[in-house]
Amino acid sequence: MLKPSRYTHTAIALHWLLALGLFGTFAVGLYMHELPMSVTRLKLYNWHKWAGVTILALSFLRLAWRLTHRPPAGLPMPEGQRRAAHAAHGLLYALFFAVPLAGWAYSSASGFPVVWFGVLPLPDFVPVDRDLAELLKQVHKWLALSMAAIVLVHVAAALKHQFIDKDGLLRRMRPGAGA
Ligand code: HEM
């Protein structure tokens, strides 16, 4: 059977929804931790946590969709580039889970259990521990920064395909483009 040439509508919707969510959550994360203690800072911390947990849940959905639906056939490209793209996509998937889980664990270890959107209390899966919290804070930060670096390479590669190789790669992930 011939493979489709574009991702499914669901895969496209999840890709752009998560891209937007990750960008916003990352930007708020960088901004909020520089703020002096205030109501705004506390609100931003909560929104950052709630958005991050939502991203975690959507990432499970996305992974389940990816594992049960065939992606479109790969475009012709040198073997090295194909391998690099696969490696980057694999790392990104791993980080979509690792970054929010590290943030959640950090919050628990600091003694601030997460209550999702103020309604759903989430379990703590690490004990309250000051040293552990300090370690998890660094882990969360460096995983998030690594993810941002890989996303930049991912975007640069997509733009190279679109505008230098002109192989129509973006069409595969563009919302609303015909089959
Ligand atoms: C996938 C989504 C997430 C991204 C991209 C993200 C990204 C970031 C970034 C870039 C920072 C600033 C790090 C620094 O420069 O020190 C940060 C801080 C923080 N994040 Fe996240 N985060 C995510 C999810 C979460 C979740 C789910 C939680 C908790 C439930 C969380 C809790 C925190 C906290 C408490 C801080 C403040 C660290 C401090 O005290 O300085 N994050 N995050």
C-alpha cells in the first residue's frame, strides 16, 4: 500500500498545539524566575506548572497517535541527514516527557504539590528534600535549554528543506493544505 504524503490532521494539530504550548511555557519559565516575589510571580509559576502538565498529557496522546499511525514516506535525502533527523525527533520526544516530569518533581521536592488548574491535585512522586529540589531545578533548567537548542536545529533544518532544497517538506505538516 502507498504511504500518504502528509501527516494526518490529528498529528498536524498536535504538532502545532504543542509547538505553541512549549514556546509559551519555555518563555514564561525564563521570565518568571527572574521576578521578585509578588502575586504576579506566584500566578505565573502556577500557569507555568499547569501548562507544563497539560503538555505532558498531550505528549502521551501524541506518542500514542504516532505509534498507531503511519507517518508519510520520507523525502529523498542523504542517509546522514535522514539519521540526524530521526535522532533529533527521538530526542525531542524524550524531552517532551523529561522536561515537564523534572519540573513536576522539582515542585514536589520543594514542598509545593501541583494542583492542576487549581482543581485536580496531582500526586507527589518524590519526597520533600531541599538538596533533591536544588538538583531537580538544575535538571529541569538544563533539559529545557537542551530542548530549546534541538528545536532551533529542527526549525533551521525544516527551513533549509523548504527554501534551499525546495523539496516541499513544510507542506507535509502545514495545517489546511490539501492531500
Ligand atoms: C514542557 C514544559 C516545560 C518547559 C518547556 C519548561 C521550561 C522552563 C524554563 C526554561 C525554566 C527557567 C529555568 C531557569 O532558567 O532557571 C523553568 C522554570 C521552572 N519550571 Fe518549568 N518547564 C516546563 C514544565 C514545568 C512543569 C510541568 C513544572 C511543574 C509542575 C515546572 C516547574 C518549574 C518551576 C517551579 C520553575 C522555576 C525554577 C526556579 O525556581 O527558578 N515546569 N521551566
